[in-house]
Amino acid sequence: MEMRQLELQLINCIKSNIEQSGDEIPDISGDTVIQDGIPGFDSLRAIEVLIELETELGCELPPEKILTNKPQEQNTIQDMAKAILNIVNQE
């Protein structure tokens, strides 16, 4: 799987999750800082998105391995996608 493809899949999962909750969907790109750029994105929403991605990708995505490279308030969609891609490539 390519990085850009995974990034888009992650963005789509986040947008789907936000839409299901009835919240307004913000513009999201790879450079979006998750905590600041996505209103209401908290640990529960992160787990819900990871569960959806696990189903789509067919592999386990341990939350503790996804957002650990930087302080939480600095993580971007690209950072999250890179961590997921590392896990997918190890499977």
C-alpha cells in the first residue's frame, strides 16, 4: 500500500466518523494537525477511526503505536498514516 493511498483512506475514515456523529466536517489534509485541526477529535474518536481502519486493512492497529512520535498536539494526519503504514508493512 502506498502512503498517499493510506493517507486518503485515513482522511475518509475520519470524515465518515465525524459525519456519523452529526458534526460539521472540516477541511482535512495530510498536513492537518489532528488535535487542533479537527474539532472534537478526541481519544474515543481516534479509537473509532482505528477500528474502522482495522476492518478495512485487515490488521490490528494498536493505538499506542499510532501517535507516539511527537507530543499529541503536534501529530498530523501524515504522521498517523506513516505509523499505520509501518504496522501494515510488518504484517
